[in-house]
Amino acid sequence: MSKKKASTYFVLVVLFFLPVAFLLLLYPATHNYTPLEVIKENVEDLNGFTSNSNEPIQLKEHITVLGFLGANPIEHTIAASNLKELVYDKFKGFKKFQIVMLLPLGTEASVETIKKEISSYESLEYWHFAFASPGHIKRVYNSLKTNQPLAEDLYTQKVFVVDKDLNQRGRFDDREDKEKEKNKPVYGLNGYDCIEVAEIKNKMSDDLRVLFTEYRQKRKGEFENTDTRRANDLKSNHEEN
């Protein structure tokens, strides 16, 4: 066999087996992925809020990105714009996904200005602005796990992920691999900073993908929580022995 033919066969073999090897490596990673952690239960729902669409807005039975735009929302257009471009545009096609921004009564006109700023050419069908008294907004915020109190104007640049069962999702351990190797103190991730583009573009997008994967597997009957997975692993080990 000539060297030219041998090299051709080698290239063909490599091209065939590389995708197969990749799939074999990918399967256990997707099958045993870690669900996005429940860091707080019983988030307050939005009963009593009004909305810009005149429709009742609920967190229950939705996958929600929840934010607090405060009494001066126009000052925070950059945060809303980042969220629209990096999160809303990416996930608006997913079933039951929504973004909800909470504001005090009296800010309705400002909201119309923000809507024009962040989306001039399309309707924000899955983006809702909900209004209530300051006390009601604070109750919702206080039902979340957070690292700091809500500002006096009812604004925070953090947004939060709430699942269909009113559980707040996030990370108990948000350390990078290098930090874990050095045994740095554990810190979590309760909310995502809309001003930090890298945080919402990478961490938040990854976490939402994981959450949508969880619900997709639940619909197919393929989802295993940690306890179920451990029980199945123990059963498999017992059968092998």
C-alpha cells in the first residue's frame, strides 16, 4: 500500500471515529448533569399586581426571570436592555418562559418609554411589567434569598430565576475550578447582575439551559433527582455484584 493511500485511510478513520468518541463522552455528561439547585422555596406570587397588558401575571407554572426596576425605571434602561438582548431574545421561544419586572404604581408611563428603548420593532410578548404598592413589592423581594436589601427606590440590578413551583433557583457553590482547587471559601449565586454582561451572558444563560433541560426531561419521564439517581446507582451496583 502506498504512503498516500495509507494516509488517506488514516484520515478517513479519524474523521469517522472522532464524532463517535465525542458522542460517547457527551452522553454521560448530559445523562448525569446536575440540576439547577433550589436555594429558596415558597417565593411570593404576584397576586394583587396589575400589569401593562391588563392581564393577571403569575409566577406559578412559569419559568420566570424576576426583576425589580424601581421607582425610576428610565435610569435603569441599560440593565433592561442587557436583559432583553442577552436573555429574552435567546429564550423567548421556550415554553412557559417569561421575564417579569416589578415596579411601584405610578410608573406606567415610564414603562412605555423603556419598552420603546429596548424594543422598537417587536412586541415583548413574554416580557411583563407588573405594578403594586411598595409594601407589596418588598414582600416579594423579601421572599427571595438575597445578599442585600432592596434599595429605597425599590430597584436592584440583580434578577432572579423562579421555577414553576415558586422555587428560587441558583447555585450554592459558585466557585471557579481554580478556587475549588485552592479550597477557597464557598459562596453561592442567588441572583444575576444585569450590568455585568459576562454574568448574564454566560452563567445565567447556562443555568437557564439546565433548568429547561430539567423540565424537558420531566415531561418525557426521564428526569432523575439526586436521591433517585443515587438509588438507581446503588441498585445497579448491587445487581452487578
